[in-house]
Amino acid sequence: MENDKIKNKMQLKYSGKLMRHWYWCVVVVLLLLVLTAVVLYINTLAGVIVGGFTIILYLTIIGIYLYYRPRVLSELLDFAAQYSGVERTLLKDMSIPYGLVQTDGRILRMNDRLAEMTGKKKDYHKNITSIFPQINSAHFPLDQEDRIVDIDYDGKKYRVTMRRISLEEVVQGSDAVELLNGECCAIAMSFLDTTELSWYMQENYEQTAVVGLLYVDNYDEVMESVEDVRRSMLEALVDRRITKYICSADGLIKKLEKDKYLLVINRKGLDQLEDDRFTVLEDVKTVNIGNSIAATVSIGIGLNNGGYAQNFEAARVAMEMALARGGDQAVVKDKDKMAFFGGKTQHSEKNTRVRARVKAQALREMIAAREQVIVMGHKNTDIDSLGACVGVCRAAMQADKPAYIVLGDLNSSIRSWVSMLKEKDESYAKVFITHEQAIEMTNQNTVVVVVDANRPSIAECEEILYLTRTIVVLDHHRQTTEKIENASLSYIEPSASSACEMISEILQYYDDGIKLKPYEADTIYAGIIIDTNNFVAKTGMRTFEAAAFLRRYGADVTRVRKAFRNDMETYKARAEAVRHAEAFMGCYAISVCPSEGLESPNVVGAQAANELLNIIGVKASFVLTDYNGKIFISARSIDEVNVQIIMERLGGGGHMNIAGAQLTGTDLDGARQKLKEVLTQMTKEGAI
């Protein structure tokens, strides 16, 4: 590479009459050498003296040649540029600093303004890097396209425009200079002072208006948890924390309702809030004057969407996203991009069932108005997804509507349950359909219900979402920027433990005469068992009420437990993953689940991740599995770490305690390293 650079470097030499001038110098030196030899023959001492002077003269000529060569060539190239007299004068006296350098960086010419700016003489011929360290030959354009470099010099900002100019025709027609090799060209540089412009641009950026909304998520619940005489004081303290925080960033805030605020802030203030990661989210929780429930807030901010009205609409969309993800977080919508902050705490369970009752009635009306119902979960269907599908099918059957469940390849976690349903009820043999059948059957009179997923890319059969106008989404995972568009009914409840819990609540309000079969109740109950890890993780009062509802219809704990038993190979693989777990940063357990000989190694990996939480000091566990050309990551935690926001950094999702991601284009070692980098980065940011 270095040889190529040297080879392509422009090399010039003197020619014509100018070269003959140097030849005469050589002739004079040769004659002096002859004279020295003659004198030395006559007298040794005199010969030595004459020889010394001859050597000094020779060295002086060589020094003069090397010293003046670039200066002479500079003058020749300046002449060769073929500017008219007026053009040369304009360039010399131009108010913009301008210079000409060789392709190796050596300065050929500087106009008066550039010499004045740098404090160098116009005959300064060292490398451009000696003046501007931020510019070197690597920045020079390789073709006729201009290249722009922004630099700082002497406390000012300059935009340097570089253009490659060819001098081959001029040099070839010259009698004084001859091209030896390489390309005969130079780099023309102009320096534009952008100090004032940069200041105005920065000022314009910092003063850009930003509109936001701030809601107190659980205002009613918090006020009910404190004595009547203290409610006004609690409200005032929360209001003061919020107002003081926004005002500290030079923002304006106006209270719209008892639990809603409108805020206006500039971009500089927003950057300040983002840098401290919206500490008001945690500050509000510390307000306690006897309230048993801590207040939480959600923030939605819109910017760069046009005018104030467009930014306000973007803030409203951001707020909807924050609430759909469980609240207690800030969402910043910058055009089509969304940034998330906070969301580190467990979502508070809502005691009211008004929302579930409203959604149940809406679902009933939609099913009654359509000819058939097609239900699907997410890819690699698990028992929570299957149980929720079974619950929706029972609701459709209650309305005398044909219902179908879309399934892909059966994995070990649901195969036995599907077989059991077909054995117990012959009608289920027709309920389960393939992707191809679902696409063929779906039309505008079909209700497509998506359970345990809210992203089209992970739905079991994404194609049917675009074949109907009636889509229902029932999920307990926090929503991301990717969502199912144009859903007629969307019920996303991140505080729910599982999709089966949500379906159980909906069934209670769907129809008073609804009757679940025992095997259907077992399947739905099994979904709750799996997602709560036997009622250990993310279990609330409504979880137990849903379980009690299923028990009334014949769900049997013993049958479910037997159905969950594993074979010996699966148990050994899970134990192997636990045995080789690595403690990263002292609190994160990371391991790899072997996939050899296992039908569904990603399911075993999830089980191993649950097991690792039983180790003292482990805040979160991550188990990686190589399966079907992808690296599956199962993430689990109890209450200290939100694994969902970690998996989102890796392109996945989930909710606070249970999440996952799928990585492609990497191996286990690469995936493990990427996971560690994310954990390290998020810890530094204070995001986890």
C-alpha cells in the first residue's frame, strides 16, 4: 500500500533551458575537480585546500537546489495555472483564504488572506498538516467531486472545500518542467469562516420548540390510598416536583386537569432532560406522606414534526405509546423515531375491571357481526398463546360462529396439548388450520384475533392481517414502535401476568351463559402457570381471580403439572445450562443451552433462565440457544431489572420480568459479546 502511494505521487523535474542551467553548475564542479587534481600534483597542501573548497561549493549547490526546488516549482505551477492577470490578482487578493497543495500535502501557494490567517509567509512550503493537524492527504478528493472538511483553528470554525485540479496539459506544454510519473494535479483549498453561522445554527437548534404531555398514571389510586386531609398536600407536593423539574430546564408547564399537564420546552432543555434520563420519573415516586401507593408519571414529547399542532399530535401519540407500555416512562417522538426512557419498575396492577368489561362487550359485538373467527398467537407458539387462542375459540363458539386456530410447526411445548384437545373434543380436529388454509379462508367478513403478540412481524401468519378489515389484538406485552395497524379493537395490558389471564377476565364478562370445558380450562390455566412461573413472577390479585374462575370450570392442578413434566434429555440440558452459567458484572447470569438432541431447545433455554433466578445475587438471567439458524435469547428477572428494555436494544421485546430476542447473522460467542456490550452500555447510561 505504501509503495502504491509513493508510485502515484506526482514527481516533477526541471527540463529545457532551466535544466541546462543546472548542467553548467555540474560542469563547473567537474572543472574544479580537475583543477584540484593538478594543484594536488604540484603541491599537496595547496591541493587539499582547493579540494576542500571544491567540496564546499558542491554541497552548497546541492543545498541551493533542494531548498529552492519546491519554490521554483511553485512559481512554475502558479504560472502554469494559466490565469489571466486580472484573475491572478483576484485570487491573490480574495477575501477568502485560499491555497494550493500537492497531493502529498506539501503547500505550493497561499494567498494573502490565508497567509494572514495562519501567520505564515507566502513562501511557506511545508506540509499542510503542520498548520492544520485536522487535514491530511487522506482527506483529499480522489476525483472531481469536492470534499468538505470542518475544522477548528485558532478558536474559530472553518469549512474547508477541497477540489482536485489537473495540470497535465500545462506541464506537458512547458519547456521548464517535465512530468516523471504519477498524476500531475494539485489540491485547491478554500477556507470559509463558519464561526458565526455555526453559532446561529446552534442557537436555532437549541431554541426549537418542543411540545409535551405529562400524565400522573395512577392519580385516583394514589389519592385513595391516603387520608382525606392529606390529599391536597400530596397533590401539591407531586405538582411541585413536576413543575420544579420542568422549570429547571427553562420550560413552561400548565396544568390541564387534576392529573394532566401540558409542557412547552426548547430543544436545549429537552437535551438536558434526556441527559439525566428524566429523573422526575423517580423523583415523583419518592413523594410519600402516608400514601401506600407511589405516584408514577408518564411523559410524551413530540418534536421536528412541523408546527406546534403537529408536535402536539406527535406528543399525544408518544403518550399513547407510553401508556400502552405500562406507564412510568417517557417517550420522545422525533419524526418517525421514538426513544424510550424509564420504565424500570413493575407496572401497578389496576383493581378496576371496567376496561376488561368494555373490551369483552366490544369483542362480542364484533364476533356477532362477522361470519367466522380466526385466532393466532405468535411464531413458535407456546402454551400461553395456545391457551389464549382456545379461550377466544370458546367465545366464538358461544356466539355460534365457526372458529379456527392458526398453527405452524408444532413444538414440544404444545404438541401434547394439541393432541389432548383433539382427543377430548372431535371438533378441535377441524379447529387447527395451517397458514395456507388461513390465507385461503380469510376475507372481509372474518374477525382475525391476535393474542399474546402486538407486532405483525412475530404473528403466526402475518399475511392474513392484510386480508380483513376487522382485527382484534389482545396482549400483555409492552407495545413497541412496531404495531399492528388499523386494529378495530386493541386491548394491551402490560400489568397482566399472561394472555391467558386477560382472556379469563374477558370470558367472565363476555356472556353469563358461557361454559368452559375442563380440558379448555386446563389449557388456559397452563398458560398462566407458565408465564407466572407457578404463580411466582408477576402475580397479582387478578391473576389468582382468573385462576379461581378456571378452577370453577374444572381446571385441575395435578393434570397440568403432569403435562409439564420433561423427558430426561431436556432435564439434563437445562441442568447443563445452569451449571455453566457465568456471573457477568456480579449480578447477571449468562449461559448457553445446548441444542443437540432437543426438539425445542429455545423452550428449554427459557426454563433454564427461570432456574437461574433461584441463585442468590442474580438480578437477571439470560440464556442463549442456537436453534434453526438463529440465536434465541431468553431473559428473566424478578423485580430489580427490566429485561424488556434490554431485549429491545437487541431487537426483541416482552415485558419487565419475561422477555426475549432473536439474533441472526451471528454465532453464540458473538451474541454473548453483544449482550454484554448492551448490559455494560445501559448500566453506564443508568437505563437499568
